[in-house]
Amino acid sequence: QVQLVESGGGLVQPGGSLRLSCAASGSDFSIYAMAWYRQAPGKQREWVASITSGGRTSYADSVKGRFTISRDNAKITVYLQMNSLKPEDTAVYYCNYGRAWGQGTQVTVSS
């Protein structure tokens, strides 16, 4: 019943920017933080960023200072603004709420 749908992925050059969106439905989304995770080929899924219903944010060290997570509670949408992208940011990015996951959106950073 909880549905999360990511969008906004694509191919960008190193140093470029992308903005990911996660449209959510099926919950009040006030119990758990919303989060972004990513998984690169051959690697474990890793946590990227989280935001509580009150707007408190947290970031993985690898993206701190480059990525910004935000949410629009009226639209029940979570965003991930990604700046200064690096090739190592290449991964499938997933939106998460509790045990619910989106389908993922591919981000590729390459020359």
C-alpha cells in the first residue's frame, strides 16, 4: 500500500548535477525518516541521506557537502539534489520509507 516512485536519474558528466524525486503515497510518513540509498554494480547497498518529517537531515560522509535531501510534506515528495557528481556516485538510487522501497533510478556519472 505504501508506494514510492523515483525519477530524475540519467547520464551526467563529472562535476554535473542531477535532482532526484521520490513521489510517495499510502502513509502519513510521519513515523520514519525518508531516505535515499544507492547500489553500484558488485557493491553493497549503502545509505546516502535521510530526512525526518520535521526536516532534520543526515548524510553519508561520501556525499556530505555535495548532496542535499529535502521534502515537500504537502506533496509527499522527497528530493535529492546532487551536485559536483563523481564517477563513484554511479549507482541505482532508491527511495526508502521503513520497509518500503521504490523501483530505483539509474544515475551514471561518466565522461
